[in-house]
Amino acid sequence: MNGRHAILLLTLIFPVTTAYAIDHIWLIGGGASLHSSQAQIELNVKWEREVILRHADKARLQIFYTDGDRPESDIFSWQRPVESPATLQPLARVFDAQDANGERFYSHTVPGVTGTTRVTELVARLRKEFSQLATGDRVLFIFYGHGTHNDTDVAGNALRLWGNTLLSARDLEKILSEINPIVPVRLILPQCYSGGFSRIMHPGAEATRKLVPHNRCGFMSVADDRESEGCTPSINIGDFRDYSTFFFAALDGRTRLGKKLATNPDLDANGFVSLREAHFYSMANAVSTDLPRSTSEVYLEEWQPWYLRWLSFGREPENIYSKLAQTVAVANALPATGQELIQAVSTAYKQHTKDITAFENEHIDLKKNIKPLQQKIRTDLAERWPAVLAPYTYNFYNFMQKELGPAQTFIMHHAGYKDLVKQQERVLELDTSILAAQRKLAQMDKVLRLRKLATLLDQFQRMAGTDDRAAYQRLVSCEESHL
């Protein structure tokens, strides 16, 4: 019995009823430890919670975050330190702590947290609740945090959970398989290497084209071997450009700053924005390093026979992916279609790659120049205040209490200090320039990927068999569900 017939049989045996149906939403987030639990993760989880409460207020929302409700610090944020002796920034610059000087640690403020994400506790809770789901219920599983990459096993890519614990794609698939197959399960996974979690649509997360008999689909921000954007300690919300920021903005009908959306995400004009439409909106409008994908798109890639990889029907396909490719191309000042577009993408790709290499080389050179500058100032400083080289001692305590002011005045008037500040500031500028170039490069990748998907969908619609069409449509229908 194939998966399609199994679903039909289960539907006949257990007819769908919505009398007591419940939408269950699990929002899981945070880092694996204090120093990997950045403020942006917390801010995104809080905002996603608000969107859910606005648009799915009858859903049963449960939030699992870092250490649960323990009072210890589990978040770190970063703001650019003020250039002042009062902030110790002169001393921090000399001892290579000018960036760390902007860090602040605190206990998370996510409201209504149910429990910790520590894997043993989280999995036990999920298994218990998954087993109680009934026909008519729906599941939305959202993770916002970090991921790991397994070089030899795609299904070994994992969610990084509190206490430096892991939940792999293979283990998650096993847990999800305990859910009643009729219950729709949708996943939103924007972490690094999230593409490996497309395997949740296959039994045992194995490398097969066979689908699980469950009604399951997902959205991922990047490929299984690529890092995603969106996990920084910065609290400047206006700088957030990751996949989920645009995804949830589409669901909310406004940006996270409350502004009008760039385009209308409701493509079928039915008054609701589906998860699939939110995915398309993010692909079209997010200018980030992310290169998103959905389970139905990965299915198309896995379906394509080798002999179709170089086959063209002699025309530009016309479907949702070709339209998205044109939108992204035009937004990046590229030709919309044709060989002109391919040539322009190639040229831009080379230029952005060249820019990144130049920025990275300058970055390396600056780091080499900064070290001797710091060492010279430290040496001169220690000749006058030797206690400065003995942190965590009583002498250092006395130094901080009585001599800090004169010592920082000495630093700021040192002959090498202005040059040190200039080069350290240039490092920060280069970090910003590298990220901007990486984002531009990702837009070129996105155009090419969308064009590839356009061709794949065109080939699929022309040549796929009945079973493949049914499997693909099942994934699409799952993705087209609403929040």
C-alpha cells in the first residue's frame, strides 16, 4: 500500500471532525548556552508569539525557551559601547575587549514559557503531548535558534538546545511519527543548516523519495550545508533581515516595525496568507544571506531524473517561481529574464565574490597590525601600573578603585591610541561590508535557484507520473494551510 492509499484509508476509518479540534503550536527557541543565546533570538521569539496571539488566538500555544523559568542569565545582548572612560572603552580597546565591552547578560523575558529546551525534558514533553493529538487537530512546530551540520549524514543535522544538547532531523522525524497520521504537521525552521530537516518528509529521515504516510511539511531558511542569518546579540530590530522576520511579517500583514509590507503576500486574494504564501513573500523581499526552501521544493529537486537536468522546452517557464525570480532580479537591478539575466548574474557574482575576498584580506591585515599596537600600549601602561597585568587579584582591585582614571587618560594620550581606534573601527566597518556583499551574493544565488525551481516545476507538470503528482500535491496542500 503506498502512502496516498494509506492516507485515504485512514481518512475513511477516522473521518475528520472539527467539533473538538485544536490548533497546537509549539514555539521553541533560544541558544544552547548563555554565549550562544543572542538577544535577536529572544526578540524574534517574543515577536512571533505576538503574531501568533493576534492571528491564532484560539490556538494552544506552548513556548519552550532556554532554561525555562530559572532566574539565571541565559541571554546576552550587544550595543556599541560609548567612547568614554566611564564605560572603560579605552582600557577595553587596549586589552582586545572593545567588542565584549558592549555585551550585557540577563535572564530572558519571554512571557508564558512552559519549560526548558534541554533535549531530554523537551522530547519527553513532546512525546507525551504528541500522543494525545486527535483527528481534526493541527500542529505548527516553530524553532528559532541555532543548528549544527553533520558532514557525513544530512539527517544528523540537529537543533542546538539548552545545555549544549542536540535534537537531530532523524530523531525529530521519529518523534513526529508518533503523531496520528491524519493530523497536519507544519514546521518552520530558520536555523543554520536547516535544509537537512527537509528529511522529515521521508520515513526515518532517510535519503529516499518515498514520503511518510503522515500529513507533514516544512519550511527551512537555508540548505543543509549553509549557515543562516539572524542570530546576533544586536537589539537593533531594524537590522533584522532573516527569513523568519519576513515570513512572520507576511502572516501579520505588516513589518515588525508596524509598517506597510513591500508587496501583498495574499497571492490568491482569498483574504488569508498561507504559510506557503509567507514563504514566497520572504523569498521575494528578504535581502539576507538566507536561501529558503520548502519540502515541496526539495521534493521537486529529488524527483528530477538525471536526463532532464539539461533538457529545456525552448522557452522561459511561466509559474510562481519564474515570477519570483523576475521580482528578485529586478529588485537587484538585473534584467528580468533571458540570457541577459544569466550573464548579469554571472558578472555580479564575480564582483561580489571579489569584494568579499578583498574585504577579508584587509580584515586579516588589520588584525595583524592591531596586535602590536595593543602590545605597545599595554607595555607602557604596565611600566607605570603593573597591577593592570594581574586581573582577578587584590592589586588589580586597588588599581581599578584608585588608578583607573589616570590610567585611561594615559591610554587616550598615548601616541599609538588614535591609530588603534582607527584600525579597530575599520574592522567593524569591514564586518558590515562583508555581510552586505554576502547578502548581495545570496540574491544572485536566489535568482538562480528560483529559475531552477521554475524549470523543475515546468518539467514536473509535463512529465511526472500520477503517484509523484499526488505526493507533490499533498506537500503543497500542507504548505498552503494557514496559521
